[in-house]
Amino acid sequence: MTADTAAEPLARLAAERVDHRFKGLPPDADGLTVGELAAQRRNLFTGGFATPVLALSAERLEHNLKLMETYAARHGLAFAPHGKTSMAPQLFQRQIAHGAWGITLAVPHQVRVARAFGTRRVFLANELVDAAALRWIAAELDADPDFELVCYVDSVRGVELMDAALRGAMRPVDVVVELATGEGTRTGVRTEAECAAVADAVAATRTLRLVGVAGYEGEVPKPDTERVTAWLRRLVALAAGFDRAGRFAGLDRIIVSAGGSAWFDAVAEVFAEIPELSLPVLKLLRSGAYVSHDDGHYRKLTPFNRVPEEGALEPAFRLWTQVVSRPSAEQAFVNAGKRDAAYDLDLPFAQVIRRDGAERPATGVSVTALSDQHAWLATTPEADLAVGDWVGLGLSHPCTSFDKWQLIPVAEADGTVVDYVRTFF
């Protein structure tokens, strides 16, 4: 994606009209374009926004983008952040502006979204055997010589299905053999012998081109540094073995890719050990959750906890809710629930309370359960909480936070809303 290719479709996002589709936005903004509303620089707390409303911190978002750009450059890694986290083309563009090689995606629909907004490099971290999707991708590749796509393969049967769907295409589809992390884990080839068989099947086609190897270390059973590192070294050895066997002849580079959001420090360490191969190696990291980080799952798992000298990500999400019921001294309810907050890994975390323009910690307040449209709060005697108060909730797992909101205000520390992020799930 370049600034030129992204500018026009992103401008169309700014021209979209604000209406009932978008939760939390000011009702009196109906009919304005997103760009017009952003230009008003309304305040999240006094500008007519309705609760619940999810907001992204402008400062923390920029901090996270810069930190991962610096981290990847320091460790000699190319970076294709996983776009499924946000499915927000505006964030794709900012990630690429911060040095990303391309965008990782998981399913064909996500590729269609990325292409609609000018993304030129896509790493599809999944097997792809759907004939209709393959034909569409072939047409995209044939129509745009600057478009690059790489996807996984993990079976001879999958290669055969891809070959059948792609016959007649002018450009081959680049593929990497996905190495599984063990028996009973997710996708991927289980043994090196089977990897060779899949590579042979690719070589026998004219529609596919083997360009490297890849996998996801987050699926290593009972992961710890030793087990993750051992699997990553196995992935590197697979690439080196393929290279010795001449499987990458005719290419200008070899791709070796791994890296979720929990073990990218191990990826950096092992990829630094990749021996000299016959071609340059594109060491491709794919972490995605960093862009917003979180207050739960990834706050506990982030590799920056193990390497604090490298910096620290900052949680950028906050879900603002309002107390609508205070039936007892031990209980309260706010007006956001499963429809609004991620809850697949952790419940939200009560962080701050706002009353009459003043903000203070949510001392003595905790979220104990979610209904569809309510969060259940337990309150201790020290909790000062009243009906009408705003309660700011931290969230766990960015991937299931973004997908509940179609248009997300981006607010500065004082509450000034400077932008709106559109998602496409």
C-alpha cells in the first residue's frame, strides 16, 4: 500500500455519513460525514457521545505503532502485522507507514477488504482451497503486477485443489509450507517427510510457486521458551533443508515466517540464527495485537515483560459505560455487556470512574459477569459509585474488541476526539 493507492478509498471512509449504524456516536451528528464530525473535535465526555462507547487512545496507539516499528528494525525483521486483529484499513495504512512490509490476513474476505483499500502485499496465514476465492485472487494478481500474495499449503490434496482452481491464471500463487507445532495441534504439516511431499506437489504445478516456510509458534503445546525455541529452530532447519535440495531455485528471496503476539522475542532470537542460505531471507514477523494491546490477556503474555529494556506496549482501548442501577451497597450495573465488550478470554476490568468532569480510580469496583447489555459490578464499602457515573472499562483480547464496533472514536488524553476508525468484519 502506498499513500497514493490508499488515499482515495480512505477518503471515501471520511465521506461516509454518520447514522444509527454506529454505536455510541452523538445522536445530533446524524447526517454529518465522518470527516465533518472529526473536524469538530468533540470531547468524548461532553460532546454528546452516548454510552456505551468504545474509544482508542490516540497517544497510546501511536506509541504502539512506533514501538513495534523500532523493535522489528532493531532485530532485522520484516513485519506483516496480522490485520484480523482490527480489520481497519486506516490502521493497516498507519502500520505500513510505520515500516510494515505488508499485512497478514486469515481468510479471503479479509483479503478483499485489504485490496479495496490498496494493500499491495498480503501474507495469508491460512490454507486456501476455495475455488471461487482462488479465482478471484488469480484475477487480482493478473490485473495488478504490483500485488503480492503468499499463502499456506499443508497437504498434497490442498495443492491439487489449488492447482485445479488456478489453471489458466497468468501468474502463479506464491505459497509457503506450513509446519505444524505437533500432533493434535491446529493446521500444518506434521513431519518433515510430509513437508517434502507437499513441496514436491507444488513443484509439479505451474500455478503455484514455493517461496518459503512458515508456522505459528503460539500453537506449541504447553508453550514455554524452551519448547517454542525448539519448534522455531525446527522451522529454520526445514527452510535450510529445502534450500539445500534446490527447492527455491529461480527466486530472489526465501520467506521464513512466524510470530504471534506472545513469543515474538523468541522469533527474533531464533531468526537471528538463520544460517546463510543460497538467497536472501525475508524474516517475516506477523504479530497483530500490539496495535491496541490490552488490559488482560496480552498484558500478561507480551514478550516485553521478558525484555523490559526493549520498551513496553500500552493498552489503547477503553470502553466507557454508565451506571444505570445501584440496587444495593454491594452491587451495581452498567449499560454494556456481551454485545459491546470482549469476554472470550477475560471479563472487562473496572479502571476509572468519572463524575462531574473529575476522574478517579475505580477503587472497590470489579466486573463479575456480563449479560447481553449489562455488566455486573461488585462493589466493596470503599467504592464511591452512583447511578449516572461513567465507568471506564479495560478490555482483554483486541481481536474480539474491534469486531463489536464499526466506527471507533480515537481520543486524545483530554477526551478530544481526533479521528474515527472504521472496521470491516
